[in-house]
Amino acid sequence: MKVGDNHRTNPLSHKPGGGEVRITFLSGQYRDYDKVKFPDSFIRKCFDMDDSIHSAQVLPDGKVVTRFEYINFMKEKNASK
């Protein structure tokens, strides 16, 4: 399901340009967000805000990042500080 502009809170998401990110939930449902200017930050924020997210992917052919991979990445990042 594509998320409409009326459900987007970041003003940048209303401006043309950027990429498309698919957020897939544990239920198997997914949401596609277009006009994402900073996909890595967007994905990080999504994982931090919603425990029901299974994975995220920058479309059309980006690597799928699972919640498990994200959690491990953040642990390693924090351990190296």
C-alpha cells in the first residue's frame, strides 16, 4: 500500500525527488513511502518507533534490512564508541 501525502509528517516528503522505501510488518503487510530524501535515516526512525516492523528496503532493488540486522548493527555501532 502506498502511503499518501496526507499521512506524511515531514515537510520534505511533500517535495519531489528522493527514493522509495518499503516497510514490511510482522503481519506481512507493507507500506511504500515515496519522496524519501534520506532513506537510511527514515528506516532507522521507523525501526525505532515501531516494534511491529519486520524489515525495510529501499526500492526498487535495495538490500532488505531486517529488524534483527538493524538491532545488531546498532549494538556494534554503540560498542565502538
